[in-house]
Amino acid sequence: MRGVGKTFERGTVALDALDLELREGEFVSLLGPSGCGKSTALRIIAGLSTVSEGIIEWPNGAGQIGFVFQEPTLMPWANVAANVQLPLTLAGTDEMSSRATVTQSLQRVGLANFANAFPRELSGGMKMRASIARALVTGPQLLLMDEPFAALDEITRFKLNNDLLAVWRELRRTVIFVTHSVFESVYLSQRIVVMTPRPGRVFGEIAIDVPYPRDERFRTSAEYAGFCRQVAETLGKAMATAGAP
């Protein structure tokens, strides 16, 4: 994204001169206060919204994109397998030929035994797992995740953080993860992009140079606490720019 700006019809400037470069297979978190344009940036990358200025460059051409929204957005009348099947159905793939792909996607998120369950029978964490399986079923090159775990309890959130990293390490897709949580961003990411309050710009970047796999030893380590402090300080400085030109 080079010099990307987004101004909505009523004059709200969501993004201004946003520069962001992603490397293939990288796990990047966008961190910033509410309303700073993180979700807007994801929607622009996904093609769900257009830029007001600037450009988006895809060196090898735009590839398949998976999107995990803040809410699971599952169809209540369809079982888990049918919900995960949906992107393939929309692409014209028949159910029989894609059944193995759906099963594999469910296995990756630990829902293989719940293929015939309906959303009302699932916990919040399981609904989000189904949403992630649906995003992965097309084999996307880029996975966009818009605060997917924000509404979950801490124990479930920690578990899903671990499971997400396991899937990412297996598939090595590029991930852009939007979060308000300093702690979550440090635990998950190779790189954290801190954004300013509206209009959103990149204020700074922090590399989390810690090898994977990461586990509870890292989460309780002095190294983790040090990174959290550094990111929190950067975020505080970014928020202090509110109202600055």
C-alpha cells in the first residue's frame, strides 16, 4: 500500500498517506486505537472498499484472499460443513468434489467431529474456528483477520492464538491480523505495525525477533514482557499524535 488514503462520503478521513509493505509468508499485526482505520485498510486490501488516493501493488498479481471478520457470520440454517463449503460453492465447485477439502480445513482447526453441527450448538470459540476454516478452504495466499478473538474469554483466546500459529506455521500463508491487544500482537507476530489515531498512518514498526513455536514459556518470559513494554510505549506515542497534522 503506497500513499493510501480513504475519505468516506460524509468527509471522514479514515486513512491518510498509509504506506505498508508485506512480505510473503509473514505474520503482521496492525495495532492501534479504535477508529484508526485498521479495519478499513483490511477491507481495501480485500477489495471490499476502494481507495480515495494512493495505490495497492501486487508484485505477482492479486492472489486468493481469505477474510475472517470480527463476528463469525455463519449461516444459522446450515451445518458447519456447509458453512465452510460456502466459498467453494460460490466459486462453482460442487459439493462432492470439494468434500475432502472441507474436511481437511475442519481438521486444521479442530472441528472435524463437528461437521454436522449447527452454529447454535457451538461455543463462541468453535464458531470462530469454523469461520477460520471457511477462510482457509480456498487455500488463500493472504489471510486477513479483523479482531477475530476480541469477544472471546481469555482462556479461549490464548488457545486460539496457539492454534492459529500452528496453522500458520503449517501453511505459511501471509497473515494480516488486526487487534487492539498489545499482548496478543506480541505473542503472534513477526512484525507489529502501530497506527496513529484517525486518520490512520503508520507510526512505527516493531520486529518481534523470537523464533517459533511460541508457547506459555514465551508468554511468561521477561523477553515477552520487554516486547510488550516496547510496543505499549510506541502505541502511547502514536496516540499522543491525535490532532497533530
